[in-house]
Amino acid sequence: MNKSNAGLLGLGIICGVVGLPVASYFLVFRPQAQEVAKARQDVAHMRALLAELQAEAAKNADFEKANEELAKNIQLIEQRLPSGREVDSVVRQVSDLAVQCGLTPPAIKTGKPLPAGLYMEQPLEMETQGSFVGFHTFVAQLEKLPRVTRIHDLKLDGRMKDEHELSANFTLSIYFQEGAEDSLASAD
């Protein structure tokens, strides 16, 4: 072996020893590092999506709980709404309540039922007389009835010439659920 061949052989070995790691870096390690970085990025993205989905699932659970509470509250309110057939008995209750509170039996004029959202509103024009304390007691007791009612168009006149302290004219609305077979009897 001559010296020039030995030098070329040494140079070849040095190039092989140095070139093999450099070639491995470019051909093996660098592509794998890129794949690992991409996989880490995908995992981070998936974790972010998972966290988002978990937050949405928690919101959905909260919404379900809120919906259940709303349904219960609606059911409680609907239990306070009479059917169309029961409105007459509520009118009798209100009239009896006025008399119990020391007011004169109210003159009641039934208006035409009106739609009020999902329910119906039965307006009753009422006129009664008595003491202020009696009227106040009547309104307080009316509020305690297990039915949904509303007083509007209230007019009080306190200058009566007879034994009554005041005269009250108002519209009492009774809210009810209208059924297919329900019909209101007019109390005119």
C-alpha cells in the first residue's frame, strides 16, 4: 500500500466517521424531530379541544339543571292557573272574600277572555264599597289566594255620603289555562 492510497483511505475513513452522523442528522433525526414537533403540536391542539369540549359539557349540564328548575317553576305556576271551567269558582271565592273582609258584595261584570302569552286572562270589572281597612284586608287576602290574579284600573273614591268610607272600582284579571273543552260562563 502506498502512501497516497493510505492517505486516501484515512481521508475516506474520516469522511465516513464525520459524514455518517451528519447524514444521519439530515436523513433520520431531523425528519423525526419534525414529526415529534408536529405530534406535540397535534396533542396540544387536541388537549385544547378536549378542554373546550369539557367546558361546553359543563355548560350543558348547567343548562340542563337550569332547564329542569325552569320546568319545575313553570309547573308550579301552572298549578296556580285554573282551567276555564274553574274560573267561575275563583270568581265566587273572590266575591266571598270581599264579603268576609266587610265589603259589600261586589258587582261583577265579566269581560271577554283575552290571550295572555300561553295562557288566557279573564278580566272582571268589579265595584264594591266598604271601609279602607276592609278593602286593604281584601287586597291582602286576594294576594294570598292560590291563583294568579292581577288588579288594574283601580279607582278609589273616599267621599261617600252613606255609611261606607270608600267605593272601589277596579278590574281583576284571573289567568287560566284554556282547554279544548273549556268554556267560560258569563257572569253579567
